[in-house]
Amino acid sequence: MKTLKNLFLNELADMYDAERRVVKALPKMAKAATCEELKNVIHAHTKESEGHVTKLDLVFQAFDEKPRLNKCEATVGLLEEGDEVMVEFNGSPAINAALVSIAQKVEHYEMASYGCLQEWAGLLGNKKAADLLQQILAEEKAANETLTKLARATCNREALGEGEASPKAKVEAKLPSPVRGIRPASGSPDREKVASRK
Ligand SMILES: [Fe+2]
């Protein structure tokens, strides 16, 4: 009979694999970034992710289990999609916004996974494991918030073209939001207008 402990160990092995993939993928993303602050944030999170691999080792130990890997198909998919986006937006003003979005998709997957793992470790009565998982979860949430702030402060505006203070961006900044940035619902008469503005 499969129980919560089996589910916990499966998911733990999944995240052990995911973090190792993330540690390899983040330096490529830092290299692709043209925003120095984003490069620094990605480098810092690479170090944190290496620490997560170590902490996950300790979580396995807290359950008297040897660390094991379970191929994390979700992370493989997110990183493959990220590779495609990086190639497509390489050299464009939207590259940093694209990188933030790739990183945030990975962060949200990690946050969901660690949220469950931390809860389950508590239910399984393993306080040491629950504490370690809580520490990882807090770092993932903080990294995600830093990315949101950075996107709002620079990357998204740069992607709009406002970084270069183009006349078009200045005019658009004064327009109401449905025309400026939010894609109208399908069938809306504004949709064609927006398309023709490109
Ligand atoms: Fe992360």
C-alpha cells in the first residue's frame, strides 16, 4: 500500500533532480541576461539552489534514506521551453523580461512542491525535515519576489521599449491600459487596432 511517506519520498527525489537541473541551467540564463542586476540575482539564486541540493541531502538523511533522483519531467519541460524563449528573444529588448518569466515559472513549480513537502514532513512527524524544507521554501519565495520587483522596476519597461524612451513608448504610457498593454479579449474591436499598432 502506497502511503504519504511514499508520496513524500517520490516528490523529494523529484525535487532533488529538479534542483540539480536548475543549478546547471541558471548560469546559461545569467549569461543571456543583459541587465546586470538580473545577472546578479540569477547568480545568487544559483548559489542558493546548490544549497538546496545539500539541504535535500539532509532531508533524505532525516528520514534515514539514501538520496535518490526521480527525473522531474516538469522541470525538464520548463527548462526546454526556457531554452527556446532564450533563443527567440536573444538580442532583443525583451530578453530580460523573458528570462524573468522563465525563472518565475520554475520558482512557482518549486514553491508548490516545497509547500507540499514541508506540510507532509510535518504530518509525518519529522520536524528536522520540515524545518529544512521551510528554509528552502522561504528562499524560493524570496527569489520569486526579487524577480517580480526587478521585472517591474526595469525589465518589463525595457521590453516595452521605454528603456530607450522611444517616442512611441512615451505616447503609449499616456494611453489607457486596455490599449497600452493588456490584450483585449478575442472578438473585441480593439484587438485589430492593437494589432495594427505593431
Ligand atoms: Fe529556485
